[in-house]
Amino acid sequence: MAGSKEIRTKIKSVENTRKITKAMEMVAASKMRKAQDRMRASRPYAEKIRNVAAHLSLAHSEYKHPFLVKRDEVKNIGIIVVSSDKGLCGGLNTNVLRMTVNQMKNWEAQGKKLSISAIGNKGYGFMNRIGANVRSHIIGLGDVPHLEKLIGTIKVMLDAYTAGEIDQLHICYTRFINTMKQEPVMEQLLPLTAERLGTHPTEEKSEALSASAVVKSAVQIGAAKGHWDYIYEPEAQPVIDELMVRYIESLVYNAVSENMASEQSSRMVAMKAASDNAKNVIAELKLVYNKARQAAITKEISEIVGGAAAVA
């Protein structure tokens, strides 16, 4: 019965693992709902400031913000990589990092220099391992993104862009589409263009963005294509400077929120798959255990019958 005892130990071990994965699945499902609520709560502000920024980009103002001016030659590129702090979330981090590395190789082949800002422990560790130029990073964000924690990391890249140290700024993150599907995306943050500002809402494939919001945004952007401008108090420069920075911060915050919702969703799916696999393994082990037990009983009966026949 040594084999049967070993199988019983394996069954007990897999059952304990299944309890852990089931608990993690339920926790991830709860956190995913909260992350989705945060995503929806941040959208009205993001849409409003996007519309304002679109109007500013098309306005005939005497002051043109550096974020709206396209550089003649792009030699240096900055990338903000958004990843998770923890693992056990399927291929979430692998997919976004693979996409980032492929794009980095393309740019390096063109002779461009790259600077990285890492948000999340997994992305930061990976970029260090491949020897990338990491200008700034932040880890340990937790389950709730706080803008005051992100500002320092974002400001390093914005200051580098303003100083001319980088000519373009991109952000890589995982966009939340639904519970079963998340996709890695790379978007250009700087320089801001009218096309980028105007088409962003319609390109959004998230289910949470309603058709009415897209139509409304398109109408507003269309209205902005005429001779349309704001009245600035006290003057244009400080107002536009503040608004442009706020707009970039809102984009990064929204990307981090979507990445967190994707992380919890991916973790929930991964843990459910692990729980289902554990259930199948337990069923197979129990079948093997029952066969071994029946074989042992049959052998014991055969020995008893054989002994009785020998005595007779």
C-alpha cells in the first residue's frame, strides 16, 4: 500500500493547491470589479480634458505649447512601460513587454536612442535585465493607482521632452476590452496632434465607452476645426502649460487604470484555469488510487484463497 499512500498524499497536496487558486480567483474577481469602477469614474474627466486639448491644438493662439509642436527630426524616443507589480496573471506582462521590445529593436535599427520609464515591478526588472536606459521608475503602486505617486515618474519624461532630450514619447500598456480579452497597445503621447486628439475616442475599443460619447466627441472635435478659441485669464501661456501637463497625466493615469483592470481580469482567468486543471488532476489521481486499491484487495483475496487451498 506504499503506492496508495503516496497517491493519497498527492491528492491532498493538489486539493490544497486548488483551494488557494480558487481563493485567488475570487479575490481577483472582486478587485477587477473595483478596478472597472475606477476606470469608468475617470473617463468623464479624461474625455473633457481631451476635448479641451483638441480645441487648443486647433486654436489660433499666439502661444503654441511645446507638446503640440512636431519635431523636424526624431533621434531620441522615450517609452513609458506599464506593467504589473505581481505575477500569476497569465501572459499579461509577457505580451506587453514582447511588443515593446520588438518596437525598440525596430527603432534601434533606425539609429534612434531610447529612454525608458517603467511603471510596475515586472517591467522595471525586465528592462534592467536587457540593459535598457531606465530614466525613472515606480513600483509598489498597489491595487489603487494614485496620481500623486505617478507624477514624479511622468515629470522626468515630460521635462526630458521639454529640454529636447527626447523627441517623441510613447506609452505601452494593456488595454482592457472585456473580462476574457485584453490587448497590449502602444500609443504616442508626445507630440500631441489634432488627429491623435480627435480620433482617440473612436479608436477606443473598450466596451465601457458608449457610442453616444464617441458621437458627442466627434461633433465637438468637428466644431473645433473652425476659427474657435478660448478666452484666457490672465494670459494664454500659464493656462495652456497647466492644461497640457494635466492632459498627459490623465492619459497615463487612464493607462495605469486600464492595466490594473486587465491584470485582475487576467489573474482571475488564469486562476480559474489553474483550479480547473487541479480538479482534473484530482479526478485522475483518484482513479489511479482506486485502481491501485482494487489491485491490492484482489491480491490479498488471492493470497487468502491460495493459502486456504494449500491448507485443504
